[in-house]
Amino acid sequence: MQALNARGAFLAASAAIPQMKHGGSIVLVSSVQAIACQNSVAAYAASKGILEALTRAMAVDHAKDNIRVNSVMPGTVDTPMVRTSADLLRGDAPLEELLQEWGSYHPMQRVAQPEEVAQVISFLLSDEASFLTGSSYRVDGGLLAQLPVRLKPKPI
């Protein structure tokens, strides 16, 4: 997990930086698990936490070269990895039913589509984000904005 998520990102970014002689942008893909974790994902969460620290460190190190480094932190995204995990955990339930349940944990009541994360990455890579560096952007449908406690609203 560390080799793939942390070391792989570090090596790829380090290889790209010398090619960015006139500036550029790097976006690392982290996870909400870097901030708040489920059980049984220690290695994954740690590797994503490393990416958050790497984002800040590389942003500071390379700002003088007009190289921006940011990260996106997706919540649940409908990817092959998520579908594989769901398939392993679903028991007798249909796969789509479990994905719908996981989506219900997000205030927006669904999982993200890969294109929604890609759009944020595209923006961060663009000149429109020219003064953004060292920051993390949650693409999580509000997942980390909520507390797990659900209060029943009082009638007005």
C-alpha cells in the first residue's frame, strides 16, 4: 500500500518536476480516509495521509519554480476498486444495493462518479487555479462535513 500510494506518487511527481521548467501543476489523489478512517483500513489510510503531507511539502519546496501542488480527497467513488470491495462485503445483497447504501452515508445520498473527481482535478491543473497550492480539496458529497449523530428535527 505504501509503495503504490505514497512512494509511487512521490516518484512520479519527482520525475515530473524537472520537466516543468516554466511552471506547472501536480494534483495528487488522496482520500477522505486521510482525515477520518473506517475500521480495517490502517495501511490505506496511512498511505493517503502521507499524500496529504507530501502535497504540502512539495508545494512549499516548488512554489519558487511556479509549480503548484494540490490534492483531491474523494469520498466514495464508483470505481472498479470500490466495486471489488463492495462485492467482497455484500454477502447475499445485490452489489448495486450495497453501493446505494454506501452512497446514503454521504449527505448528497450517492457515491461520486469518476468524472466528478476528474473535473476538480482538471480545474486544479488549469491556469484558473494559478494561486492555489498546498491545499486539499474534498470531493466527498459532504461526507466529512457531517457528524454521525442524526437528530430528529422538531416541528416548527
